[in-house]
Amino acid sequence: LLLAVRLDFSFPSRSHFCSVLIATPVNRENSPVLNVSIRAHYIILFILSRLNLFSYKEEIDWAQGYGYQFWRCRHNCYRGDGAFGQFCVVMPDQEAVLAITSGVKDMQSVLDAAWDTLLPAFGKAALPADSKADATLNKTLGALRMPLPSDAHTSPLAAQIHGRTYRLDANPAGMEWLRIDLNEGGLTFTVNTARGSDVIACGFGSWRESQIAYSSAQPALVASSATWVDDSTLVLTLCLCETPFVLTDTFRFRGDDVQIEAKFNVSFLPAEAVVTHGKAL
């Protein structure tokens, strides 16, 4: 079966009229199975927002409408946005553009922070020069850091796992084996897949940078840190630079066995941890 819906709408202030036909298959339970392209998805969002069919409240920016490849915002602003908190917000009344990169699940909270904190700080005239305030701002910006895991830097188990290779069970990431080698102030984590091996440097109490293939042949920059949360549990935090993603790998060692729990901070799919088991060779 095929369900077809025709939506006609017009704008009173303009001589524009549009009719959109949306077709979707219907399963045996007579429930629509909507499968449309991204372009059609945005068309639907635009139509529904103009017809006020969303149950959004007025203070939600996604209820303000969509058109011409941009979202409308509150406060007479408009924006382009990307997954998990990437924003380019144009503020015509303030003659300003706000660029934000982040990795969050609640994107509305990022815009709320801009409206609650940044917007009231704008004045009607340019601010006078203030070298002291500029120096304070530059010092604050220069001191910004990603928070580091702050547990133990060593474990009685460290010497036992140093240099050991673990063969892994079948897993979604396609990892075949891994090895952990300790060094001064950190470790290297080597993982092998059908594409080859990645060597990831991790610091104890610091970030170390590496170039890895990750999930494609194109190398990507990653900053990584390691910490022992207890005598048998090692946690690696991998920040995939220039993306919103942070991967946390938790290694639980028991004799010759290892369990690896991998979880991303944000995901298009349900952000459930993936658990893989391995055994020392």
C-alpha cells in the first residue's frame, strides 16, 4: 500500500503558493513507513513549522521556521547548524556572526546560553578601547583546556599487560587484535583491523596527539589520554579533533582476558556502549 498526502500552503504577505506531495509505503499494520530524502525532510520541517503543527513552545529555536537553506532563530536571527552543536548564527540587529563548535546532545541548550549570556551584552554603540579587558580575555582564552581524566597514573597490573597482544572476538569496529605498550608518562595503544594498524599515543595526565585512520583511509587527528580508575580498569579517552566525537574505551583486565567497552559521547544511533572481549596470545 502507498499513503499519499498533499499539503497546500501559502503566505498572505507574498504571492507564493506551494503544493507538496509526500508519498510513503504503509506496512501491514497500516502504519506509514516514512522514507524520504534529506531535502524532503527539510521541506516537511519547514511546512510543519509554518503550520504550527509542532508541539514546540515559542522559546524553542527549531519552532521558528526553516527556509532558503537556513533555520530561523528567535531574536530576529538565523543560522546554519550541523550535528551535535555546530552553529553559524547570523545576528543582523547586532551586526554580528557567532560561530560555535561543540559535541552535545542538547543543541537547544547551546543557543539558550547565547541568548541568555551573549545577547544582553551587546550595546547599541561600539565599545571604547579597553586594553586591560582585552588582555584578560586573551589570558582566559589561552588557558582554556579540555578536562583531563584525573585518576591514577599506574596500577599493579600495568607490568602484566605491558607488551601483551590480545586477540579480539568479532566486533562492529572490525578490530582483530590490540596491544598496549607502557612508556614514560603514558602508553601506546596499537589496534589492528583489515585496513592495517593504528598506533595511538595516550598520556597519563596529559593529551598526546596521533594520526589514525579510524573508520576510513583518510588519516584523522586524535588527542588521547589514559587513566587507571582502579587496579584492573584502564580508561582511554580519544578526542577526534575537528569533529564533535569523543570515544571512551574502558578496558577491564582479568587474568588473560580483557573486556573493552567503547562508547561515543554523541551518536546518530542510540548511544549504547559496544562491548568486545579478547584473550591474550
